[in-house]
Amino acid sequence: MTTETFEIIELTDGDIALRRAGHDEAPLVRIRFSSQSLNFLQDHKISVAKAMMEAGIQAVQEIHEDSVLDEEEQQAGAFDEDAELDEIALESRTLH
């Protein structure tokens, strides 16, 4: 599995954005604080935006891990069903 590097930047309009490091493409995530929020946050705008993005990334990782586990459980269930079918097939055979 490859690891991507991301960067948090402040855009010219004051929004905080997350993008792939070294790319000038459109941001993956953009956060815009209201003027009321900016007054409350003062110099902590970037720290709060960073915490929000980190929480989002962590949530995505957990969702991905859960979906991988669900897929593995479904595959394991399919194997269990196959084993049960094999047992049923063996029980119904007539051996001479």
C-alpha cells in the first residue's frame, strides 16, 4: 500500500485547504470559517482546521478498516457455507 503526503495550506481567500503535497490541483477539502468563528478563533484558525482535517482522515481510515473487515467476514462466511455444503453432500452419499 502506498502512502500519500498531504499538505494543509491557506488559500488567498483565507480558506484552509487540504491537498496532495507537490500538486497544484484543486484541494481535496476546503474549510471556510464564518467571520464570527474567526473572531472567536483569533490566531488558532489553522490549528482548528488541522484538527478538523485530522479527525476526518481518521474517520475515513476507520470506515475503510471496517469495510475491509466486513469483506473478510463475508468471505469467511462464504467459506463456512461451502464447508457446510460439503458436509451435507458427504452425509447424503450412499457408500457400498
